[in-house]
Amino acid sequence: LSGLALSGSIPVEIGKLTNLNYLDLASNAIDSAVPTEVGFLTSLKSIDVRRNVLSSTLPTEIGQLTSLEFFWISENYLTGPIPSEIGFLTKLTNLKLSNNNLSGSLPPEISKLSNMEDMDLSWLGRISGSLVTFCSN
């Protein structure tokens, strides 16, 4: 469903798609918060929602997506902190959070992402912290 000029919100009913493996809503005009019901999608291996108008904060329920390998949510208008629950995504190999308005400290739990191959944290807004712990593991 990438690049189809979809607009509106991600419906909370998305949480009923519990066998969904890949969610690609990139390059649309989706302008809502990421619903907490996304936490029910425990079979997801890939989320690509970059280049939308997503706002609000990343829900802590993201941490329930323990099968997730790719998480691309760059080029949106997300605010608030990166949730510490991101550390539960131990299968994650690719994380793109760039070009958002996130703030707070880089959570130390990010050091638990030992399978990480590609991480883009550029242009995040007001994120502070260090990757020293992550790089030393």
C-alpha cells in the first residue's frame, strides 16, 4: 500500500491482523498517531511507515513486536522520547527513526539490539545520549 496517496488515520482495527508479517504504508499522507493496537501484531517482521505525516509519540506497545526485523518510521512528525521498550526488539536488524521531532535521552535499552546492521538516528530533533554502550556490545 506504499505510495497510494492514502490519507487519514491507521485504524485501531489493524490490531486484528495478528498474522500480518509485513506492513508497508510508506509514502502516503497518513496523519494520525501510531495506534497502541499495533502491539497485537506480534507476527510482524517489517514495518515501513516512513514518509507520512504520523504524529504523537511512539507507543510503548512497539516493544511487543518481538519478531520485528525492519522498523522504518523516518520522515514523519513523531514527538516525545524513544520508548525504552525498543530494547525488546532483539531481532531488529534495521531501524530508521530519522527526520522526526523526537526528544529526550537515547534509551540505554537500545544497546540490547545486538543484531542491528543499519540504524539511522539522524535529524531526530532533541535527542541526547551516547551510543558508546551500544557500540561496545
